Amino acid sequence: MTISWEITQTEDTSVDVSFTCSETAIVHARSVNTTGCGTDELLQARLGEVAAGVHNKIQCGAITAAADPADEPAAE
């Protein structure tokens, strides 16, 4: 299983990232603190560390696929 990522927004000290699991297709969006990541190499290393944590959380079930709104009962 691999986790890929896409940066969706950049701020001064953080980036918003969508992590995607290749095996389960689970997408997990979160903000990542990038303080001290002055180069692209350091930023990619930081995102790799966070991706490893996301991978572990998907494996143990702490991060799961978002609920499908179609599965919700209709409001009366």
C-alpha cells in the first residue's frame, strides 16, 4: 500500500494536503505544519513522515472512508 499526496493550499507555516491510499482509495485531507521546511526536499520529507502516519492510521482503522450521503436515511 502506498500513500500519495497533493498539496491543495499553501500558507506561511502550513500546507493543506490530500493523502490518498492506493489500496483502499481512502482520501484523508489535513493541514500539515511545515515550519522549518525551507526547501522542497525538506517539505517532501515532512509530507512523507505524515503520510507514514496516515498509512498506519488507515491500517488500524482509525482513518476510514467518508460516509456516503446516499447511505443516510432520508429526512422527513
